Amino acid sequence: MKKGLGIIIGLLVIVGIFIMMGVGSYNSFVSEEENVNQAYAQVENQLQRRLDLIPNLVNTVKGYAAHEKEVIQSISDARARLAGAKTPEDQATANAELSGALSRLLVVVENYPNLKADKQFTQLMDELAGTENRLAVARKDYNDQVAVYNKKVKQFPGAIVASITGFDEKEYFKADPRAQEAPSVDFGG
């Protein structure tokens, strides 16, 4: 009788240990997922800052380059797509499209020396450059957090807890495949 009770108590202790380990692992997943969400919020914050700056920049350029409507329209369209993007993949694609449109704008700016000398334009370009740097850091921080989280989801014993509790891998913020192509630079010669 005592031996049977000892075995039952021993099994209950072992089951209790496994439950505690599972709870600890689950809580760890919750914490890591929140770190990923927080890092992604910073990416979105910087994307929003960028979106907020662009209309001011475009309006400044419009005053000098009224006939460059195609470039200005492409920036507006790309900005709208970025604002409507929901997933990291969609945002990365829209972000690359907006970057391309902004680079075409810089080519237009080269044709307007007065615009380059305009104080408001210069200030907006400086703010945009700072935002681009902040965005690059935020994307890196997000991808670092995703790497930590995804490793935890894939490694044993976390993989078991993750599959049972529904924690899936997160998407990295990837560059658009067109970013691999070197930009074409033409100085009109």
C-alpha cells in the first residue's frame, strides 16, 4: 500500500514538474512574442514618420517643379500603398516602392538649383534622411527580435510547447528583391 502511494506521489511530482516547465516555457513565448510586437511597432512608428514627412516634401517640390507630375504622382501612389500595407512583407514591398519613387524625386531635384537651396526643402530632406536611418535601425531591431523568437519556436523543447499553444514563426521584414539591383545613375552625359 505504501509502495503504491509512493509511486503515485512520485508520478504526481514528475507531472507537476513538467507542468511547471510548460508554464515557464509558455510565459517565455508570451514575453518573446511581445518583444517582437514591440519592435514591429517601432518599425511602424518610423514608417508613419516617413509617411507624414513626404507630403510636405512633395508640396515643396510642387512649387518648383509643377510639370514633374509623374514623379510626384508615383510618390503619392507609393505612399498610399505603404499606408495601406498590413503585413511586414507588404510593408517591405511598399517601402521599397516608395524608396524608388523618392530616388526619382531626387533626380528631379538635381534639375532645380533653387529648390536645392530652399531652406524648407533642405530641412525636410534632412528630416527624411534621419527618418530613413531610424527606419533602418528599427527594421534591424525587429528582425533581431524575430530571430530570437523564431529560434525559440524551432528549438526543443520549445517547439513542443509552441506547437501545442499555437505560437508560430514570425515574418522577417525583408527587402524587396529589386533592392539587389544596382541603381542606374545618369548625369545626362
